[in-house]
Amino acid sequence: MRLKSAIWVAAYLRRCQTEGIFGAVRKRGAEEAGAVFVKVATLDGNAMLYSPAPQTVYDESRPVERIFVPASPQPQLESSVEERLVKELRFDPDAWIVETEDRAGRHFLDLAKA
């Protein structure tokens, strides 16, 4: 059984907090199954965006874990990341946006191996 989005986000933010990384929910999505997008601001005008992995990455039809993939291989200007988030919210208004700030770009997400 997959964790509800609200519980996953709370646990993720707690993990960041224990590592000394500031994180917050910028946009609250659907409690049970909203997609979660994680923005990692590196405090130099750049950021990384991690989005839910496509369904083809999962082995099962109903995945238990959440897998994230970077939206780009390298950090992008924060304004570019923000534009992408606006598009994602237009497509899925039930999505969550979580933002963290870490100069080293740490994110603690298990990335899908593509």
C-alpha cells in the first residue's frame, strides 16, 4: 500500500529537517494521491526539479514507493524551474510542490535508474 501524499511529504520534510535543510510545502495538493514535485534551490539562483517518475519506470502496475527523476541533468535557473512548475500545475492542479534549500543540492530522493 502506498503512503498518502500528505504523509509522504511530512516524512520527507522531517528527513530534510534532521539534516539541517530548510524545506516547506509551497502548494498543498490532493491529500491521498497528489503528485509531488520537489524543488531544490541551491541558493545561487539555480535549482533542480525532481518530478514523479513515469509509470514505465515502475515494475508493478500500482507502485508502493515513490520514484523521482530530475527534470534536467544539471541545475537550471530558478526562473526556468518556476515556469515548469506553473505548467505542471496547469496540467495537474492536485499536485504538491515541496521546496528545499541546500547549497550542496542534497535532496534525499531515491532516483530512478534510467
